[in-house]
Amino acid sequence: MIQAIAIYKRELKYYFKSVTAYVTLSIFLFFSGYFFFSLLMRYSIFSYQILRSTDPAEGLNLMDSVMRPLLNNTSIVLLLVLPLVSMRLLSEEKKLGTFELLLTYPTRDAAVIFGKYAAAVTFFLAMIASTALYPILLSVFSDPEPVPILVGYLGFCLMGCTFLSIGIFFSSVTDNQLVAGISTFGASLFFLVIGWIVPFVDSTMSIVLRQFSLLMHFKSFSMGIIDTQDVTYYIFLTVFFLFLTVKSIESARWRS
Amino acid sequence: MIEVENLTKYYGPTVGIRDLSFKVSSGEVIGFLGPNGAGKTTLMKILTCFMPPTSGTARILGFDILRDSLEVRRRIGYLPEHVPLYEEMSVGEYLEFVSRLKGIPGRSIPGSVEYAIEHCGLESVFRRTVGKLSKGFRQRVGIGQAIIGEPEILILDEPTIGLDPKQIIEIRGLIKSLGTERTVILSSHILPEVSQICNRIIIINRGELAAAGSPENLQEQLKKSSVIRIGLKEPESMERAKDVILGIEGVGSIKEQAPQGETAYLTVESTTDIDLRGDIVKRLVEAGQPIVEVHGEELSLEDIFLRLVKEEGQ
């Protein structure tokens, strides 16, 4: 445990010292801010139009018109940005050779991986925390319901953790950061869009695909509902990939 | 202290090491000597539990490298060949980080860092970033991380490679001083280095054990088969001279060398440790062969190494 903490601290320091992290953070914040701005503008213009007409303004609230699309859109940015966060975790050390030394210390593989993963998650949470500005702004000028927003954020965090666990796995299989990043992007995108073909396949297949789809499980969160099935899905996928990472490090020893 | 039994490692179809067995007792400074690609690094990677052998086993202080890997790793300090370090950390931070990874309890960490700093002469670079250090200091930091936690065994892979002569002398001195308290295994392809630092040499070639012993011992062992160079005046009577020499007891083989001007040269290898020069001269004179010169050659450790490596190669 002490060892995992030592690794965690070093990784975290490394993140906040490196240029890549700040570039990643800036891009993420730029786009999420841009989405927030455009959605809010659309919402306000729409509100004015509603005021003048006699149509009932159904579904026009801050959660449905601003926060939910914001989280949905930002999840696409996450898909692009998180592979950049996770790709260096093990690949870089493999390339530099420091990994060899790390494996000859009396430290368990699992502690190394857990420490590194936790650091990536912390960096991601810091990224997410900075977007808290948007709901805070909303609540200054209006009164959106806090619980659905928090639930949406919970889903968002779970999805990010899953992306990162996929990322650390691909980082463990190659010493090339670019390969690790691109593979992570591919695998994450696969889990994200796998649900699109649900309407065109037979019923058993569609149940399976629906269960694997990242987006389907995100839907309930973005509507403000916590479904244990969805929480379990994200946790299962995350743990599964972390387990694969430990196994891949073990097998790398045998194959070397 | 270290027992290696029939250790074999294949990389696919290529042999890393084959059927290596030897023992190292406590307090020894052992040198693995061999040309590049002989299997020294492979052997070290197996002993440090970085990778498992294909077959065979090794025990370090009674712990099996496969079954008790963690226990083994607790007792070993390792310096890999290219000294991989975290470039962005300061020397102090790095050594502290290593102390934590080695599971040293929090209150003993300052002491353990100080121990490494003191033994490796790192006081002046304590706050410097590792990535900005000279090669010599990097090597010292590398050795520093290995001795953290005061392991009983140090394994150093080519510790002086790529250093300038002054740094080499310094690092050798450091290794010697470390070797007084613990068992040290180092690898090198430079013979004088190994014979200077180590009290036992294990020569590895093509993954196999070619010879083992103390530097003096190895020299003694191979001096037995000394070489005598004989210069004969008449190249045309060479065949007869050869027959005469082969008739002497203790002569192993004769090789004809390229003649230089009027003189033809023969090299005679003896198989006993009795000096054959007298006998050979006597017989040749009796047979009426004019002799120009007789010269006994002693094999230096360098020659022994080259010969072993060559013989194995053939």
C-alpha cells in the first residue's frame, strides 16, 4: 500500500509538471466551455421565443436543455482526450527502461498499476472539477435542480474511469505511446458506438449489445437516474481492464 | 548464498543461456565476463526476478527466484545496463521514492537516503535533476538506488560502460568498497577490470560457462598448456623436425607458422606443466636441425579469455 501511494504521488506530480497534461486540460476546457456557451445561448434565445408565443414550453429546463447535452457532448471530448492522459502510464516506462528496474523492486505488480491508475483518475477528476463552474454559474442566475446534475456528473466520472482503465491496459501491452493512445481511442469508441446497431439485429443480440454499450448505460445517468445495473456495468468494465493489465504485465515477464 | 542450477533461457529459438550452474558464497565479488551477447545480462535479469528462466532454477539466500520472488527482490540491489532513471526527479526525491518502493518504513527513509548519498558521493548533486547529471553521476545515482535498503547482494550490469577513465577508476573504487560488506556480482566485457575488482571470475560464452575461478587461478590453470615458439633455419627440413618434436612426451600439437625470411617457425603446445624447451632443443640438435631461436610464451588472462571464446566459437 505504501508503495502504491509512492507511485501515485510520483505520477500525479509528473502529470502536473508536464506540458502534455496542460495542453490536454486546455483543450478539454476550451471545448466544454464552448459547448456550455453555445447551449446556454440557444436556451436563452429559445426562452425568449417561448415567452412571446402561446405554445406550452414543455421540456424547457436547464437540466434537459443545457446540462444533459453538455455532458453528452463533453463525453465525446473525453473519448479524444483521455487516451492522451492514459497512454504514457506504462508505455513510457517500458521505453525508458525504468520499468525493468521497477519490476525488480519488492513491489507487487498490482500496487504499481493501482498507483498509476489512481493518479490518472485523480488528474481526470481535477479536469472534471474545473467544469463544475458551469452548473455553479447556472445556479447563480437561476435555480437548476442539483440532484440530477450531480447524478449526471457521477455517470460522467464512471465513464471516464472506464476509459482510463482501457487506456492503462493498452499502455501495458506496448512501449509505443502513440500505439497505446490510438488503440485506447479505438477500443473506447467501439464500446461507445456498439449500441448503434441494436435496432437492426435480432432480439438476443440486441440485448447483448445493449449491455455492452457505454452510451446506453450513460443515458439513465444523464436523465438523473442512478440505476445499479449501470453502476455495476462501469465498475465491472473498469475492474476487468485493470485485471487484464496486471495479467498483461505478468505475461510480459514470461514472454520476454 | 546464491545457487544456480542448470539455468537455461531461450528467446524463441535463440539461446540466451544454456545449462548454467555455479555457486556464489557470501562476501565474494564475482565478475561475469564474456563478449557482448554472451548471456551476462540475461543471467542477471533472471537472478533479479525480472524474467523467469525457461528451465532450471536459482536460489538466493535460500529463496527460490520463482516461488519467493518478493523475498528475493527484497535482498537484491540491481543496476541495469543503461541505468534507467526518472529524469524529471531530483536526486534526493528519486532516492526517497526508491526507498518507499523498497518498502522501507517512513521514519527510516531519511537514514536510508543518507546512506546511499554518503556511500556514492552524491552530496553535491542532492538537489539536482537526474536528467541533467553527467554520465558518471548518473551511474552513481544508479548504484545509490541499488544499495538503498542495504541489500545483501548487489547485481551490477556493466557498471563502468560509457564512462571516462577518471570516472571508471572512481566507480571501480566505489564497487570495491561496497564489496567489503556484501556480495557483489558484476558483468563486464573488459578483462583487466574484472581481474582488478573481482576475487572470482566466471567466463560466459554463447550462453555457456566457459571457465570459472580466481584471476590467478584461471591464469595458472591455463599456463599448464604453455606455448613454445621455435625458429628453424631450414624451412625445407620442417617435416622431419615436426616428427622429431611429436616424438617427445608431453607435446600436444604443432602448428606451422608463416616463415619470416630464412627462418621457419613452429608453435608447440605442451599438455603438461613440465618445461619442454630443454628436451625439444636436445632432440632437435641430435637430429641435426639448426635452431635459430626457442621462446616460451606465457598466456596472459587476456589470451586465455580470447582463446576460450574462440574455441567455444569453433
